[in-house]
Amino acid sequence: MGVDIGELLQKEETDISKLSNKIVAIDAYNTLYQFLSIIRQRDGTPLQDSKGRTTSHLSGILYRTTNLIEEDIKPVFVFDGIPPDFKVKTLEKRKQSRETANQKWNEAKEKGLTEEAYKYAQGSARIDTQILEDAKYLLDSMGIPYIQSPSEGEAQAAHMVQNGNADFVGSQDYDALLFGAPRVIRNLTITGKRKLPGKNIYIDLKPEIIDMDKNLTYLEITRSDLIDIALCVGTDYNKGLENIGPKKAFKLIKNHGDINSALDKTGQSIENVNKIKEFFMHPEVTDNYQLKWNKPDKDRIIQFLCEEHDFSVERVTKACERLESKLGSQQKTLDQWF
């Protein structure tokens, strides 16, 4: 998912302790996919309750969001709304990819190929209505605010940082930069030791910050140019040009000035190219939101996670106590964190 322009960008590694009192507008879909992909058993089976319902995302929200709160980071989750009509093909392609991955996962499990099964299982992760409803219910119970975007979540999150209502967009993807995010932070909810896909090698992931202005200055381009480069590579809304990766796309736009001139030069085309670029430049967003961190409802959390989804009462109780120690009995409003 997302546009593959990471190799062009400078990233500043940071320590999570340096993010104290920062508000992070987290791309909820992106983060839920992370939780559903990586919080799994060895053969790739997600965490499940006794009724066979997936609970990996609930585990991620409770424990990893609590870790952020303990570091005095203020997360707000931003959920996708209605996607633009030109995203239909991408969504259908992703659905087909998940179905293929699910089939290969089952085949690998039957053959006892644990590592291969885990890899395909990650690709089969999907978000449905129930997962979204449960995620929002748990966040509300924890006292963590969430916002419903009218369209793309990353666009809304970028808008919040532009407005000064958040310090960073939290996402693994780079799309928020195309939507104008001044600062993006990656690896926020997956810090720590992580295994490289297909290899018996572990790396230590730390949060990394991407500053829009610094990168545009470094690359000597504008945000409009960055969008054009992304269009050449391929975005969530269009297929990239043939045989064009990030470096070639960068040179193409630098040499020819804009996406339409670049297309004339290559003799290739991008369907809805001007419409897509306009969407990146001026996405649909809302200012109808309020950021407020409330005291967690311990009883509600325990009832939902332990009684309904078979979580450990002891572990959930400890997480609730950790949340309460930071959020306390008084509501924390936006103004109190600036």
C-alpha cells in the first residue's frame, strides 16, 4: 500500500522518549493493517477468541497505544471515509491479492512450511466493518480520541498537522507527504526488534521522522513535483509508468518540469492524471473535530476484552492501570498539550 518513494527521502531516526507531549495523528487503517499483519502466531494464524473472531488489532490497540501514552505521546486515530472513485481499481486489486495470499497461506500450512505460511498470512490481512467498529469502541473506552475523515485518513491527518492541531502524521506510508503533511513519523507503533521478511535476521526499529520542507529543499523540488514523481512511480490511485522507479521518476520530472511533459516524453499515459493530482493537492477534509483524552473506563475495557474476547484479566487490568496513571481523572484537552 502507498507510494514507493522512500529511497528519495531523508529520514531522521529519533528516540521515542523525545516525542513526549507530541500529538500524533495516526493513520488508523495503516496501523490496523500493521497489527493484523504482525501480531500473529508462528504459522500466521491471527490472535483469536474462543468464537474464532480475530483479536490481533485489539491487542495492538490496547498494549501498543498504552506504550505511547506512557511515553506522554498523545495519539489520535484518523479513520478513512469514502475513497475517491478512481481508487476502485486499486481496492479490487488489493482484494484479489489478499485472496491469493490466503490461498497460499493455507497451502503452506498444510505442507508444514511455517515461515512461508507466516509470510502469506501477513498478505491476507483484511479490515472489515466489525474490526473497525471494535477498534473505535476500544479506543473510546481507553479515552483515546478518534476522527472520521470524510475521505482519505492520511489526508485528514496531514490537514491536522498543517493546522497545528497535531505535530506528526503517524504512518508507514509516504502518501501523507503528498497530501501536504509537514512532518511524518514512521515505526511509531512497531518499534523494537523486528524480523526481516524471509530472513532469520532481526533489526532494531526506531521511530524515524520525515520533514517535508527539509526534503523538498534537499531534493530542490516543490510539493507539486513530489506528487508528479509519485504519479510516475505509482500511487494508490494509478499504476506507475513502465520501467520507472523512484530515481528515474525524479530525473524525469526534474528534466521535463511536470507530469504531463514527462508523459509526452515517455509516450505513456496515466488515467485521470490531472484529477488525481488535484486530489492530492486539495483533498476532502474536515475541521469538525475536537481532540480530548479522557480517563479510561476500566470496567468497560475489561468487559469488552476479557468477557467478550477472552483476553487475560490480569494483563488487561495492568494495561488499564498504566493508562490511568497517565491520563488520570481529569480530561486532557488539546490546549493543555501545547
